[in-house]
Amino acid sequence: MQFQVILLGTAGSIPTKSRNLPCIAIRRRGELILFDCGEGAQRQFIKAGIGFPAKFKIFISHLHGDHVLGLPGLLQTMSLMGRSAPLEIYGPSGIIDFLKALRETVRFLLTFDVKVFEVGEGLIYEGDDYVIKACWTDHSIPCLAFSLEEHPRPGKFYPEKAIELGVPKGPLWKRLQMGFPVKLADGRIIKPEQVLGPMRRGLKLVYSADTTPCERVIELARNADLLIHEATFDDSLADKASEDKHSTASQAAEVALKANVKFLVLTHISARYEGDDSLLLNQARSIFPKVVVGRDFQVIELFPEFKVTFIDT
């Protein structure tokens, strides 16, 4: 059951040699979900080798340029590659006018339908086995944080029980593991609960873009497996962070601690930390130890265990 988080852009406001602008991709069960789309996103896709699958949704947190200006290039690139599958884009009020103005001024042709939804706080998307919820952050313009919450997963599979019941190893085992009943050659129906343990809670991921520390984000992130939270500045710049409606590394760590999340990834990193982000890491780690500073092309796997690797670009 694939659940990969790929950091395609971890910079804040200004790109650097090593960091592109905000863009977080989630791959799960053949679907791609994108949180924010900073400039040059399509090049990050190509460098990461993740492609543009038919099942693809984009969620935009707010309409500051570093979070949304990658959409024009991404849409045009997919058209030039002959995409035909529809694309869904979700964002706050103004996202429809932004894309309408883009189509009217740049005038490139799209080879696929784009469905745009303006959303606010609450449940904003419901899939077959997960939901996406949103809350307002505390930023200088309306900005959304997003949570991806899976439905409960099937319990642990016990192969010895399947063998005892006469279920041949292979595709039928896979279907049982996914929670579906199977029919044997002799006509018997084997139910998942006969070979599986108790249901397990689904995974929960929360992405909070630009914000000062915010109770609404804490509640959205409650008991999440992974929180990706902006940490634009180190603690010595707390006054500037407050003025600009951003967070420091320690403030992001405090949010993770209060929300009781399992792991924290810091993102939206200011260009002033290019080449050495250890100060941010150390400040956050003194409050919340299970933290990493996000870097472009970092891959975070949440299932079956937490693991951080890098894509070779």
C-alpha cells in the first residue's frame, strides 16, 4: 500500500540553488495529489521522474505567487505532452479568476478538461478511501492548511490462517489483504476477517503552508502521522516572522508537540539558510525530536514504516 511524500519544492518566497518553491507531491495507490505549485514545478516533476498520472489533483493553499505561479507551466507542459485525462484543482476564493485570466492572456490550448473548485474550511474532497479537509491558517491573505486522512486500513494478514482455509497463495491473498472477500474453486467464500487481525487506523498527513502558530492548524493536525509545517525563520527572527505572518522553527515544533503528531517536516525555508539549515533543525529538535528539515527531492515513506530517502537527480 504505497504512501510516498515527495518534496518537490521546500523554499520560502525565493528559490535558491538547492530549493525550488513550495510543491509537495503525495503518491498513493496510483494517484498523485499535489499541495501547492510553485514556479518551475513541472521541471521538478521531470527531474524526480514521477510523471503526470491520470489520477491527479492539485490543492492550492493561497494565492501568493510562490505557491501558485507554477500552475501555468505545469498545465502547458501536460498539454504539450498530450494529456487527455481531466485535472481537478482546489483552492481558496480567487483561484477561478486566476486561471481564467491566465487562459485569456497567455492563450495556450489545453488538451484536457480542468475542473476548478473554490473551497474553504471543512471537508473539501471525499475519495473512495480517504478524505481531504482544510482549515484557515493565520497569514496575511486567506490561506488554507490541508489534511489527507485515510479510512481505516485492513488488519494484519495471517498467512497461516489462509493456508489452513485452503486459500492458494497469489492474487486471492492480495484481495483478502485489501479487505475483499474471495471465492474458492470449491465454491466457499472466505471473508477478510477470517484471515486478518483488527482494522488499523489509516494514515494522516497534514500540510500547513504560510502561517503564524495557529490553534486551527493544531486541531487539524491532531494525532497526524506526519505534519509538514512552514518554518521560514530561526528563532532570532521571531519578530519578523510575526510581522510577516510566518513561523520559526521552534514555533513549528511547538505546533507538532501540541498536536501530538508522530513526525515533523520543516519547509518553506528562507534563502538566508542556503547551505546550512542546521540552526533550524537544532532549534526545532530541542522541542520536538522527531523532525527533519525538508529538502528538494526528499522522499518520505509512511507505510509500512517511516523512512526518508532521496531521489537521485
